[in-house]
Amino acid sequence: MTASEFKEYVKANGIKKAAKEVDVVTTGTFGAMCSSGAYINFGHADPPIKMQKIWLDGVPAQAGLAAVDGYIGATALDDTNNVMHGGAHVIEDLVRGKAVRLRATGYGTDCYPRKEIDTYISLRTVNQAVLMNVRNAYQNYAVATNSTAKTLYTYMGKLLPEFGNATFSSAGELSPLMNDPYYRTIGIGTRIFLGGTQGYVMWEGTQFNPGAPRTPNGVPKRPAGTLAVIGDLKQMNPEFLKGLTFTRYGSSLGIGIGVPIPILDEDMARYCAVTNSDILAAVFDYGQPTRSRPVLREVSYAELRSGEINIKGKQVPTSSLSSMYKARQVSEVLKSWILKGEFTIQEPVQSFPKDRPLKTLDVRTEREAV
Amino acid sequence: MKTKVVLTFSPEASNQPITHNLIAKHHLLVNILRAEIDEVGGKMVLELSGKADDIRGGIDYLKANGVGVRPIKEGVRRDDEACTHCGMCVSICPTKALTIDLKTGKVSFNEDKCVACGVCIDACPPRAMEILI
């Protein structure tokens, strides 16, 4: 059953019965996930070119691999910094079946004499097109607000002055890692729902921080675990993959991710019974442009979802950056795949590390870095 | 009855006391929801209350004087295909025209409450909201 259904089931029937009767719980999230992108093998031209610089619809893609492999990042922007059409939008266009202009230059070698190419590609014309995201599906995230006198445009959305609103980003009780807080069933090799097709967890996500402070029931109160995921872009569905624009910040990719969680025992049932009232997040003032902002307060997702929270005596309206509607859709589609036998649960081939300190970037000398 | 209209003015039309005339000559209650003016003309969002005949008369008067009149429903439009129902717009909409249904998770747009202020336009990540005036 879906995570929403499971929570209702536990309320009505208790943990013991739920653990006995339910095999798998499907979770889901759909949100802005910036650390995303796709690698593409364009195929060889005649005469061939060793691509040193690549642009897709004017947006630079990363070369520096072999001759015709490129990686387009979701937040990459063209020379004019057009946030309305970044890498994420190019990826969406490809998934929509559109043709995308490929321009590339090279320095010319004996084996790759061509120095430039200007052509069109689509998912039909390329060899591999693979979505490969290094940090998705954050296990909890911050709540953003703004104490200053002017509107701020951030990756957490438009923040109105004088605590005019507050935004949050996690799907809360539906979110994959909220339902498996200690990564017992999610690890390398876990088969997942990714962008409307089947994908895989390929590694711990970057900035994976299992040591974040947790409530007594194990739910992290700060950003903690993350997933690195991979899947075939050619099979993805624009319903679950969308280019997003954050004004005066940049572009990002909205992706639907769902993870099935097997109810191995009563502990897993207890974890999956977590509700929005049990999950806390910290409210930060994004008016302070520093790495460590003070925590204004902790709030539960139940409060955040209610539409208003109290900050310093003021009732502040709240907005989510991730879509509850789409998160539910993801968990329902995943459930239907499992029921039809189209999707099988894959045990991880390796678990995530239990201990991984989160490091910062400081200006240091060569000696200090060693 | 009540109706909300979006008025657009040429620079010439901006110089007339149109709200005064709507009140004095057409017996309408006028609630100015939004007004702005710049070098290329002006824009005003009004809520007009009064008898149906008076409202019709007032609108005819405006049109006769070179003021563009459109129902508010043509002020802001949502592209339902593009909307992901994230709800980013919900906390910034000053008139609560955008709300989220906690049961279904869907964001709905109530055009009757919208005053075409445009705050939602650049806040919408999938750019589903469009201002037409």
C-alpha cells in the first residue's frame, strides 16, 4: 500500500497487525532537485570530432570525457544567464521528444580532425541518455523565512519581507528516507521510481549526513540522508520530470522519486507509521547570507502543512516547494507497478555508511588540506 | 451585483477623473484594488458594485472614453498542464486566490478572488501563472 494508506492502516489496526499484513509501502516525493543532470552519448560524426566544448540549445554541457560523451547539469545556464531555460529545461525538452540543437567545438587531432559541429539531436538519435543525479530526495530539509525589509529570491523560492511567508521543501511523511530513517532497506542497488520509469539508487547522495540530530523515534530534524540515483532518460515521462525556474536564483529540475519499503518487521512498520506531526524541521532566516544561520524555531510538518506557522509572535503563511499531489501520484503509480508484477523489490547490494561527517569548504593552505 | 474589471488606459485617458464619474454619474461603489501608471499609460483593477444597469452604463462610459475594459478572469491565467501543485504560490498570494486542498494536495485558483497583482508570476517554479494585462 502507499505510505498514506499505511499510516491510516496503522492508526486503525496497530503496528503488530500492520507488520504482519503489509508487505511493501510505497513512498513518493516530487520536488526541486538541483544536483541532477543527464549524460548523453551523441554518437560519432563523420569526420569525427573530439568535443571540448558542448552546448545544448545554448546551455553549456560538460565535456572532458571521451570524444562524444557530455553531461548536462540541471542548473547550467547559457551566456545570458537565462533562468527560464537552463539545463533542466533542456532535459525536459528531450524527454518531451523535442529536437535540441547541439553545438560542439574541438581542437582537432589526427584521429578526430573535425573542429566544430552544429546539428540537432533528440532522444531518438543519441545512444545513451541517462539521468544521473548525485543528490536527490533529501531526508528532511530546512524551512526558509526572511526577516529583512526586502523580498529575497532564493532556491527556497520567493521570501517576502518581515517574515511575510515561510517555505519548506520535504514531502514529509511521504518522503522516501523519512520512512526508513536508518537506511535499513534503502542502499546501493535499490530499485526505485525515477521520473516516471524504473531507476536505481547508485550511491549515497552527496552531503549524506546520517549524523544529523534526530528525534527519539529516529527521524532527523535537519537535512540528513540523500540519494544518488540513475535511470534511463529515454523511458522518462514529463509528468514526473519538469524544468523549474527560481527567479534570480536559477533553474532546477523537478523530479518524482518513489522508493518501495519492505515491511521486514515491526521496527520497519513503526518507522513507516511516522506522520507529519512526528517530523520536525528547523526554521532559518535566509536574510542572513551565511553558512550557519541561527535556528529560529523547530516546527512539525503538520504545522507547516496547516498553512501557517508562528514565528516570533507572527502568524506566517507557509508554502511547499515539493508537490504533495505529485508525491502521492508517484506512490500510487509505484504501488500499481508492484501489484501488476512489473516492478520487483530489489534488496540493496550494499548498505550506506552509518557514519559520514559533513565537511565544509574553507580557504586553507596546501599543507592544511593534506 | 458586483464585478471586477481590469482597466487599461492610454496616456490621454489617464487624465480623466474616471473613478469620480463612475461614482457620481453612474452611482457605483468603486473599490480600487490596484492602480499603476507609467509613461505608456495606466492600469487599474476595480471592483464595481451597484445595479446591473448602472454597471453596464459605467462600463459603456469607460469604453466610450478610450479605456480598455476586461473582466478580471482575463487578468491572470494558470496553465493547468504546467502546474505541479507544489503550492509555492499559496503563501504569497495576498488575496488567497490560490489555495491548497489538504486532502487532495491540489492547488486551486479562484479567479473571483484574484486582483491580478502578479505576485505569483515570478514565484511559480514551473512558470504556470501568466499575467495578461
